[in-house]
Amino acid sequence: MSTFDEVNVFFDRAADRLGMADGVREMLRSPWRELRVTVPVRMDNGEIEVFTG
């Protein structure tokens, strides 16, 4: 399970306790902005691998 999935589990538990409507949950769960970064790294074997985060 990814960190994002774990956070969503905690979010759902809290939303259940608050009685939050499904529409509000989806609005809060979806990011309005996202910053995505790619980093090229030369590996020990000489190949270049690109990591995204």
C-alpha cells in the first residue's frame, strides 16, 4: 500500500466520523494543483533512469 493510499484510509475514517457527504469527500480528495518532478539519475551500470515524484 502506498503512502497516498494510507492517507486516504485515514481520511475516509475521519470523514465517516464527521458524516461527510460523498461529494465533499471527492472534492477534498482531489488536488487542485499538483507539482510533479522528474529527476534523471545515472545508475552504477551507466544507464540513465528517470524517477518521478
